[in-house]
Amino acid sequence: MIQSGVRRLDEVIEQAWVVEFLMRFKALASKGRIVVFQRKDHIETLGALGILPHQAEETILGLTLEDYYKGAGESERDGEEVCEFGARVAGEEIYIKLIIDTARSKAICCSFHIAERQISYPFAQDGT
């Protein structure tokens, strides 16, 4: 009984962290402080989906707690927080990795590509 209560508390804390991460990421982005890496897989994904970079950015800014996949926490680099998400775009599941660089006050999307494996969404209402 106590263990399930602790797990539930951990889940609530993680949810709150993800919501706060998204709020800070979107606040930085709204100030023009968003960086989207133009990696080869990112560019290929945009072409495969038939979308433009600003549409990818709209997808990123539309992420919610339900899109959360994993990784709430600090990056290997000091001053960076990382969070991973998934989203459906043009019928494809997209893997999105976001970083908040607190030292430079930047919102960074370092991954935006078709998912290489199925993404699970622990906080999705439908449980998928």
C-alpha cells in the first residue's frame, strides 16, 4: 500500500516537472529564444512529412503533458534540462527531444524525426 502511494507521488512530481518544463520552454520560444537543430534526419523528416520548418515548430510548441515520453531531468551537460516527447504528424509518430539551456536561456529542439521505435505515453488519457 505504501509503495503504491510512493509511486503515485513520484508520478505526480514527474507530471508537475514536465508541465513546468513545457511552460518554461514555450516562454523562451515566445521570446524568439528557440533553436531547432537542422540535422540531416530532421530535414529528411520534414521532407517525408511534407511540412515546413515553421510547422515543425508549431508541433513542438503544441506539445502537452500527454505527449510526454520520458527523460524528465538534467542533461549530461551542466545547466541543461532535457525532456522527450512524441507527436503524430501527417500520420507518422515523431520523436522530439527538447532541451532548456538555462545558462544561455535557450529552448532547443535537438531531435525531430520519425520515431525509430514505438513511443509510450505514460500520462496520456487513453493509456497509449
